[in-house]
Amino acid sequence: MDANNIWLNVVAVRQASPLVHNITNYVVMNTTANALLSAGASPIMAHAPEEMEELVAISGALVLNIGTLSRPWIESMLLAGRCAAARKVPVVLDPVGAGASALRTETCLTLLRTVRPAVVRGNASEILALCGAEGATKGVDSIKAPSDALEAAMQLSESFGCVVVVSGEEDVVLGGGRTVRLRGGSALMPRVTGMGCTATALVAAHVAAAGDAFTGALCGMAVMAVAGGMAAEQAAGPGSFQVHFLDALYAMQLQNIHDHVVVEA
Amino acid sequence: MDANNIWLNVVAVRQASPLVHNITNYVVMNTTANALLSAGASPIMAHAPEEMEELVAISGALVLNIGTLSRPWIESMLLAGRCAAARKVPVVLDPVGAGASALRTETCLTLLRTVRPAVVRGNASEILALCGAEGATKGVDSIKAPSDALEAAMQLSESFGCVVVVSGEEDVVLGGGRTVRLRGGSALMPRVTGMGCTATALVAAHVAAAGDAFTGALCGMAVMAVAGGMAAEQAAGPGSFQVHFLDALYAMQLQNIHDHVVVEA
Amino acid sequence: MDANNIWLNVVAVRQASPLVHNITNYVVMNTTANALLSAGASPIMAHAPEEMEELVAISGALVLNIGTLSRPWIESMLLAGRCAAARKVPVVLDPVGAGASALRTETCLTLLRTVRPAVVRGNASEILALCGAEGATKGVDSIKAPSDALEAAMQLSESFGCVVVVSGEEDVVLGGGRTVRLRGGSALMPRVTGMGCTATALVAAHVAAAGDAFTGALCGMAVMAVAGGMAAEQAAGPGSFQVHFLDALYAMQLQNIHDHVVVEA
């Protein structure tokens, strides 16, 4: 996929403005909603069991993010996930902190088995944890490079029939026999909370607009890399980075994609 | 109401620094608190049933915002709303996403009947949904213009004896036989999450300081329009807009009101 | 403690990157996580009882912040606090709004008695409320100066064997017979939500890195003062202040400490 293809997908999100339903963590709700709005999508954050079916029914994609998990939210995720599966609304799973606790790892495995997400996006530690590797995480931050998790990602993709994104200094998108690498972004991104969660939400918006999990995963990650690279050019630190990142999502043009991401099949 | 009158109300909020109690959604808690602080008010976010009576008793206004609704929070809203009604603390209701699910629409109607809010502020889709119109919403974003919801707003105002604000490209404030239109703000505002929720909170601060629902609703919306216009002059996108918006609330002077809002009775 | 000592502690946090587990309020989760990341620490926000033991076991410090309290969260705080006490993980308590409701005051006293925090950081009103003073608070904002709460802070420190920080225009850190005053920061800080909560989290990161409660409390507060002073030089209001504050935490050098904080034993 080249810059022109990615650009067409950026335009598609802006034009279709897909509704993305997020059951996500408290830490990133605001920044996730703002990233989706800046990219042209329409976010809704909701978790009440009573409204899951109605909201999933009008959504173009569903994000399940376990960052600040608790039993009632797990129930809502399972309920929303089942509604999404029944209606063929694509689900994108973010296994935040998988490996840091049994609750997190097991909840992800339950969601993988019952909801069958279209895409799973995590850092290397999280992807390794979902494949049974132990001691690979430090809280919610990765202590492994994406290349360490390639085998685990392939295994995960094959076991559950999903596209897997391993994000890090280099991002890897794989599934259905294809593997693509992306380079871009900025060293400031691990110093901003919720950048991974933002990536997951942008992947969901792109999956909804493209109607294809692999294309959506790749374009969502490409947009992260481009906006990150654009923001880094103007940022003095993690605070100003966040401001410029949202402005970049909003203002992104074809030339920025040429300048700020390298995609290797 | 002219710019000088609005300015006196801006000064009144800064001097009285009313305590505004918010039972609001997870997405906007931080940005709402910051907007209230920048405008000179004093926010508290709290939802535990055990402390509702004590906190309402010391508050100048109560915001009920259903953005990330669930059963326990509905109970807290009803409890706090009843305490407020008993103590004549004005309540401002934000029906976020009314129409997108039965839970949201019905919760709003229950709150309208039992709490009798002083002001309801919503977008056109939400106000239409509260009057029984179907299919008028897309998640939490409006697909209608305020002018489409004028009749519904009047009906709502008469049924429940409240001031109604329909916000959008043009804002309408109506109640007690009066209708006022405001123009200002910026096209970037729908690209920032929680701008409507911020408007609701600023309305609450102004109702508390002015001691009058219509004046408070109008001044709160005027302040949104002015700060939005000021921010747009400096913003490169939705990220920098948010930064300049808070700075504008803090720095706003009489001349800015002259420059950035048009009020038509 | 002089600027060079504070600087060594700033470097220690960046190098050790301690994992700080936060059970904190919804309003500040995002900004707290970002402040910890900007300062070089690694935050995790989690509250599910099922994972408290595992997460406390890998953490360098635990923050308990009662800002948006409810019964289930109190249970998680007690559980996590007991795990921390058993494993000698230092706990930092933020009594947000103590005095504004019986629930808040009593929860703090229960946490003080059962968890034995290493540090308590509050504003003057909150510290007074923990010692039984009534009518000293306005919601979550202080109406007293730190000097009014000195006696209460000493009493608290002696009763529970903890370091106490009273923050305000001047900060006071006391415990074990020592009292230190800090001056710095900016008048904009009370106009930004969660600055006190951020201070508490930075104290926790420094306690984890220094392995000593008094040193950690003092350095955490010094870093707040320095970053606040640096941010104020560039800020036009509370919005831009927040951006520059995070950039300052990230970029802080020894000279900034010399320039922006005065420490008096």
C-alpha cells in the first residue's frame, strides 16, 4: 500500500464519518474521542448494558479496550461484542496491560474466543502475553520490541482469524498471510498516555470506512505514524506534542503521508 | 441583552466563584472542570449517593449530564436532583445522546419530570428526541440544525417550565415567552469532544451567579461563543483550539464580547 | 536539601522509571498519567479488586486519591492499601475534598488507620478536616492558607507516623521532627484542575525512586514548583499552562531548579 492509497482512506474516513462505539478505559476516553473527531470520525463512549444493542446497531465499528477493567465493564464488553458479531460490526480489541494481571489476560482470551475481533492491536508485551508468554510486561508499558513478538502475533492471528498489529518503534501489521511494516511516528509517543489506545480507535475508524480489516489496520497505524511525525516537528515535549498531534490528524494532506511514514510489504 | 450585560455576568462569575456540582460523563470531566476553573467558577465532580445531600447543600448549581450513563449513576442523578429541588439549587440537564438509545431518552424524561431542571441544553437532535421525534440523531452528534428543533424546544419549555437551549451553528435560548438567538463560536467546535457539555457547565455557573435561569443560559452560551471565536483566531486545528479556548475563558474582556457574539432578541 | 540534591532525584526518577499504581479519580486520570510519563515514571491506573494484589506487587508506589469516591472504589483502595502495607510498597494518600462530606473525611481516616500511608498530601482545608476542623473547605478548593494548617499537619503526622504535605501558595513538608517550606509555582495552578492530584502522583514517583518518604515528598513538591514556574513563563492562561507544564516536566534541567524553587528548612 502506497501513500496515495493511504490518502484515499484518510479521505474516506472524513467523508463517511463512521460512528465508532468505544467501551474503553477512563484514562483515554477524552483523548480518544478527540482523536476520532480530529480524524473526521464520530465517537460514542457508552457501557450501559441496556443500550449496547441499540448503539452497536448504529455503529460502524466497536472498540473494546480493557485499560481500566472491572467486572461490570467486562459484562458490557461481552454483550456489545456479541451484538457486534451478530450484526457483522467489526470489533477492534486493545489488550491494555495483558500480562500484568490474570484478570487482564483472561478477559482478553475470553473476548478473543467469544467476540472474534477483526483486529487486535497491542504492544509487544501484550501480544506475547496473549500467547502465554510470562514476565514480558511492566504494567501497561512494553519491555519488548515488536520484532520479539512476531511469532506470537502470527500464532494469535491464525488461532483467532484476526489481523494483529504489534505497535512500537516499528509497527507490524499481519494477517491472512500478509505482513507489513511501518516506520514513522516519534520518540515522544511513549511519553504520552493513551497513544496506543488512540491507534486502536483510529484503526477502528479506518476498518469501518474501508470495510476491510487489514486495510483498516494498516491505514489506522499509518495515520498514527504520520500525525506523530508531523507533531514531533513542532513539539517541545509531551504536552505540546498532544496538541500538535490532534491538529495534524485534522490537517493531514497527501504530502504529509509521503513525508512521514515508510510502509514495507 | 447587550455586550455590557454579558460582561457584568462574566465578572459576577469570577467574583462569586460559584461551586458547581457536576454528575457528568467520564469523557468530559477533566475538560469541564478546567472550563469552569478558567471562567472563575469552582467545580466539584461527585456521584456517591452517600454524599449527594451534603454536596448539593453547598453548591450554587447542579449539572446532570447523561453522556456515559449507567443504572448507579441514574440513581445518583435522581437523588442529587431531588435534593437540589428541595433546596432550590438550580439544575441544568444535558441530554447527551438522547434519541440514540431508549435508556438515554427515558432517563432524560424521568429527570425532567422528577427534578424539574431550570435549564435543558442540547443539540437539535437531542431536543427533538425529548419530544418524541425518532431517527433524528447519530450517536451523540446532531444531524439537525437548531431551527429544525424550535417547535420541539418550545413544547419542552412549556411542558416542564424550563429554559431550553438548542445549540448548533446558531444557538437558540427560549423560555417564558422569550426567544433569543446567538451567533459566534467556530466551525472547529464540533471537532472537539465535550464542547456541548462545557456549554452546559458554563450555563450552570452563570445561572448560579445570576440567580436567573434565562439570564444564566444566555450568558453561558454567549461566553461559549466568545471564547470559541477568540480561540479560532489562534488555532491551527482541534488540538490548539482547546488550549486557546481555556485561555480565552480566563482572559476574556468586554471588547472580546463585542467582537465575537451577536445576540438577537 | 539544595537544587543539586533535587536534581539527582529528578534524574533518579527518569532512570529508574518507577511503576506508580494509581487508584484515583476520573477527573485527573489522564493528566496524572501524562505528568508521570513526562517526568519519566510509568503509570498504571487500575481498580478491579481481582488484580490489586498482582499490580501492587510490581509497583514502586501506590497512590490513593478519593476525588470521585464511591463504595466499590473504597473497597479497592482498602484492598490495595493492605497489599501495599504487607509488601512495604509506600502509599501516598490524597484526601481530595475531605471536609466537604462525611464520606470523604471518614474514608480518609479509615485509610490512615488501616493503610498507614507514607505520605499524605492535601491543601490546608483538607488537612484541617482530617484533624476534625469543620467548615474549612469549599468543595475541593481550599479556603485556608497552609500556615493555618501547620498545627493540624503536625498532629496528623504524629498520629499516623506519616510525612504530611500541605500545599498552597507556599508548600510545607513535615514529618519526623523536620519542617521544610517551598516557594515557587504559579498563580495559574489553582485555575487548572488536578494540580494537587498531579503533585501527589509526582510525590509517589519520587518516594519510589528515593526509597524515603520525606525526600520523595520534598522532591515531588519541588518538581511541581519548578515545572509550574517554567510553564508560567510561557503561558497565556490555564490552557497553555497545562501544555507547557508537561513539557517542563520532560525538559527540566538543573538550572531550572535553581531558578524556580526556594527551599527553606
